[in-house]
Amino acid sequence: ILAWCVVRSDMPGKRWLQPILTLPYIVPSFAIALAWEAVFRSPKVGGQPGVYEALLGVAPPEWLSYGAFPISVTLAIHYFPFAYLLVAGALATIDSQMEEGALISGASRLMTLRRITFPVVAPAFVAALILTFGKTIGQFALPFLLGAPTQFHTVATMVYANLTLGLDSLAFVLAIVLIVMSLLSIWLSNRFVGNKSHRFETISGKGFRSRVIALGGWRWPVFAGVVFFAFMVGILPLILLGVQSVMLIDGFYGLDNITSHFWLGKSDPEIAFGEPGVLHNQIILGATWNTLKLAFISAIIASVIGLIIAYITVRRAHNPLARALDQISFIPFLFPTIAFGAMYLTLFAEPVGPIPALYGTFTLLVLISVVSRLPYSVKTGVTAITQIGQELEEAAELAGASWTMRFRRIIMPLASSGVLSGMMVSFVGVMRELSLIILLITPSTRVLMTVGFGYAEEGLAQLSNALVLIVAVLTIIGELILMWIGKGKMARLREKQS
């Protein structure tokens, strides 16, 4: 419904509403869990009261604070932009002539939506449903934060718990279960869409026209509803994190309780067990450096490797090995992140032939981050390579240039915008990653997300909120840079067409 309002209707403000609607997916899922806990935290389970109790004077019911319901709602908030973007893409390609034909035949707008519009986007809806399921089963931090206080566990949290307790064999069995569930969801998605794709064709050789639908008197009420929803899921959680991070005593919402200690304060044994504020905390500063270094190095390596794989895939499209390489590069996308981390923990905990044990090293974090981002860097690389004709390479080859020189002097400069986009996608993804690396982190390799998670476990909500807010702001800045790059590419494309 939301995608239809933004894509197919004449609702105002669509240009700036769309980025806000994607915020819940851009920021770490951990941030949404912390925001939920800030509102519905219950002293019955432990800790200080939340906003709900402060405003209403009564504690929220336990099922609203922790357990299956809040986990389901917060996961839905985090992943709804993922489904929204898939469905919006399908709605944008619906031929308006089918809807107009139904209206001319006497069908109401509601019947047209129910009998034509929604069935046509069914593949995108089902794909979003199944792919979201495959992603949520591997979520660790959010179910752990909102489930552990009431002993509500998921397979992903049990993997972490068993590894923490030293029950490695059971943890690895559970990781395999996660992998099988994820692969099954992908198979179901491909089977549904692939076998019935002919039923959902809307663009053919007869012509295509997509036209927005006038909402009439409902235009502004719909706009108000979408703005309210966007504020509640996209902006309010970040505001809550900011407010929580400046409260001296968590759970007390008076102006006399506001402090800058958790941002600017030095160590005080009477506050937060002596932990200094963000800007004076050596652990946080070290984790910030590790985070930026990990994201930057991983993004560069993943983008270069992805471009090379994309080049081979595009230029050798008829080669079976090239097609196999393309499929292999997509495999990391299929695995739940915490299960992927468990695989690397098993593989590199001990020396493997000439490869030394990498557990506890920064190299292992770079390796798993690069491999996990390959599906994205390869796809952006393929898009960039397909726009470059082979004539330039052929001319350089005739002039005696080696493949390395052709790739370095021709392909990389011409594909630079696509490579930069892929690099920023990888940078943002690694910045907010937690489930992938939580099993591989040691005190010397801590990153911002794992430090924030540790503070949340220890009950230091203000420091945890501050760190997650920093990561959220950095990822939003990264997404804004991506949008700026995308606008530049579209402007250059329009210049070429004119």
C-alpha cells in the first residue's frame, strides 16, 4: 500500500519521503531494538522504566516489552523498506492501460487494485516476503536484546549462546540449520516467480505507459498518513537514541536529568561504572578507528575484486567458467550472517595448511567482510562494465597494451562511478554490521557495533545508544553520498542522450 501511494499516486512530497522511508533499513537493526527498549522497557524484567511508563504511570505488559511480539514488530520495521523497494520497482512497470481498461469496463478503483494491480505485483510481494524471511532468521543482535531478558531464543541467538558456553558442535549444527532454512527460502522464491513469470508480464511489444493516479480529496490525508508513518519508523527511533544518550539516570525524563557526560565526560566512578564519555573513551576511539579502517579496506578490496569478476562475467558471458564464477560470487548473499561468521570461525580457528590461524586477527575481519560484500560489488561492477564498449579495449590491444594496462587505463577510469557506488555500498554495509563478525571479535579487534552491543549487555544504555547513533549517522551520510553519485550519473546520462 505504501509503495502504491509513493509510486502510482499523485501524493505530494514523494521525492523527499522516499529517502526517509528507507531509513529503518539503512540504520543498524540494533538501533531500532534500542529505541523500542527505550519506550517499552519494564522494571518488572529489570532496569529503569521506559518512556511508556514515564508518560502513562503504569508499566507496559511484559509481552510488549520483550519476547516474540517486539522482536517481530522491530524486525518488520527494519526490513519493510527492503520489501517496499522490491514492490515499488514492480509497481513502476505496471502498464496503466490495463487499469484504465478495467475502469472503462465499470470496475471501481478498489476492485481494480484488488483484481489487477495487486495480483500483477504478486511476484515482487512474494519475493519480498520470502527474502525477508531468509534475512530475518539470521538476525542476531535484535532478537538477543529483546528476547534474552525473558529467555526467548531464536536459532541465531542460540548459535551465539552455545559458542559462548563452549558448545561448539551444537552451535555449528544450528548454523547449518540456518543455512538450510535460508537456501530453502531462496529456492521457494525462485520456484514461485520462475514457474509463473509469464502470468505477470505487463510490458510487451504493444507499448507501455505508466501513469500516476489522482487521489482527489484523499491526496492530503494520504500524505499526512505517510508522513506520520515515516516519522514514526524513520526519524523517531533516532530521536529516542539521542535523548537516551544525554540522560544521567536512565528512565527519568526531567530536564534536571540531562547531561553531556556520556559524550564529553571523563571517567567518574559514580557514573556508568567509571566509563568515560564517547569522546574520552579509549576503547570507543580504538573501535572507531578499527571500524573506519575495516570498512575502508574491505570496501576497496571488495570493489576491485568485484570489478574483475564482473569484467570476466560480461566479457566472457558464453564461457561456462565465467557463468560459474558469477554464481559463486553470489553465494555469500544466501547465507545468514551469523552462520557465515560461524563457518569462518571453524575454518580459521586453527592453521589450515600454509595458512596460519586467523582467529583474533584483523585480517580475518577484512576477509569475511570482503567476501560478504562481493555479491553487491559484482552486481554494481556488471552494470558499469556493460556500459563500456569493447572497441576501446580492442584498439588498445592492437596498440600492444597488455590486459593489465587495458584494465588499469581504460576499464577502471570509465567504470569509476560504478566502482565508487559499489565501494560506498560496501563501506556502509560493513560499518553497520554486527551479526557477521560478533563471533570473530576479540578485545584487540573491537568495532563500534560490537562495543555498543557490549554496553547494552552490561546495562549501560546511554553509551550504547550514543555509539549506535554515531553508526546510524555515518551510514546515513554514506547513503546521501550514494544518492549524490547516482544523481551525477543520471545527469551525465541525460547529457549524452541530448
